[in-house]
Amino acid sequence: MSDAVEVAIEEAQERYPQGAELARKLCAVGPLVSGSIPWLLRERSEAFWPMADRLANLSRRLEGSPIESLAEYTVMYLKEQMTFERTGKYSNTDFDEVYKAVYDNPEVMRRFYLEGLMLTHAFWPIHLDIHLFFDEHFLPLVPPAGEGLEVGFGHGLYICDVLKRHPGARTRSFDISQHAREFATRVLQLEGIESDRFALEAADIRQPLPVEARSQEWAVFAEVLEHIPDPQAALHELSRVLAPGAPLFTTTVLNSNAIDHLHQFADAAEVRGMIAKAGFEVVEERVLAVKDYVSNSNDPTVDLAYVCRRAT
């Protein structure tokens, strides 16, 4: 750990004790896990510390293992990405196989996946920037009351932030993984969301959702498009359930392998075309390349984030 990083962590200790302690311990693990921390302290300190403290505190109350979870999640991703850089292809082709190996596997989901992915919202610069984009550009468009949904909510942070920002909002949201539903329920409870404001249910976006047409006031569909075999059909299904003019937040990624990525998009134009074909207008977007964050990086990953509206 450099002197500058050590000083920054020490200065944050009083205001953000949980985040500072976790950052210090991650730095002790080594640069493979903590290599982004100097950049975050230099470029995003005002946003990084509150999010790091929040998520470190959540991990503590969840009785998790944040260092081990983030380390394993990061190393897992780097291994898969090295394979992609060598072959140009994603590791997976069959959703049902991924479901068994990942989403229905407690050794993956409970041991590191959900907690590790949650922690990337502070400790991976691109994921932090995507969450900031969500906060700044999507949340203000959500109506103050009414029902919305997230499909594939995973750890539950996005649902949580919608409900915290809009006390009159409620949600009936869906995920294919029982482990995700249990984890996200605990996150919402620990974050103080009343139980009568949310229902987290089982559903597969490859099939029609158990939701009436045009009944939802907002939707989140983050980090799912690359995980499913037919993202166009999924976007059409979200268009079906959203009211005219309702906002949608969606993200995906280019050239990024993982243990559960299936659909390899050609470029951002393909994603934009799918969004438009499903009946959405892009209001704001972010194109975030790893190369823009890490000098001399050969990683071709590009994250895409969109705030959209359902056509009227």
C-alpha cells in the first residue's frame, strides 16, 4: 500500500470506519483485488467512501465475508476474461447449464457471488460509475408512488435505492435464483424497507412475466441482457408490462466473459437497436471502457448503461 493510499484511508477512518477498514484489508490482500483503490481515491473519493462504507456495513450485518467474496468474484472474472481475450468467445452457450452451475448453486451464489457482486458497486470503478449514473439520471424519473419492478435483481441494491428514494413506491420484482431472492430480501430488510412495500418472486424472463400489460410505473433490468439467450424478447416483455412513458434502467456489457455470460453483442449499436425495436427511447446513456480507467490496459470490456422511456 502506497503512502498516499494509507494517508487517504486514515483520513477517512473517522467518517467512514467500515469502508476504511475494508479498504485497508483489501489492500493487504494484494493488487489483483485492490488495484483499483488508488484510482477510486484519486478520482471518485466523494462517491467512493459513502458507498464503500454502506456496503461494508451491509456485509457485516449480513454476516458475510467481504474480503473473500470480492477477491473470489474478481479472480473468477479475470480468469474468464483471459480466456475470452485468447479465444474471442464466451465460455457459455447454454442457459440451463449456467442455471445449474451458478444461479441454483449455493456454493457459488451464497459463498461469494452475490456478496462479491454487491461489493463491486463500490470497489470496481465502472460499477460505481454505473450506480452513480442510476442515482443521478434514473431515480429522478421514477414516479413518487405506484408499482414498478426489477427483473434479475440479484443482490437487490437497485430496488433498495428506488424504494428509499421514493417512499410511496412499491415493487413486485423477479429473479430466477432462490438464493438471490433470499439475499435481496435480507438486504432490503437491513436497509429499513418495510416488508409490505416489496415482494421478491420467482420468474424466468425467458417466459412471460406474471404481470398485467402496461401496469408498471418503472423497471430496472441491469446486468441481465448478456446473461440470456434472447435479449430482444426480454426487452419486448418489459415493454409489454410498462406503462407508456415509464422509465427503464438497463445495462449490459461488450467483450466481457464471465461464468454466466451468454450473449455476445457485436457493438453498442446492436444494443441500441434492440432497445429501440422493443419500443424504448434512450434518454441518457453511458459507454464505459476499461481502457478509459486503466492506462495501457488490453482489456476490451465496454460497459453500457441506458436510461430509457417506454414509448407513449
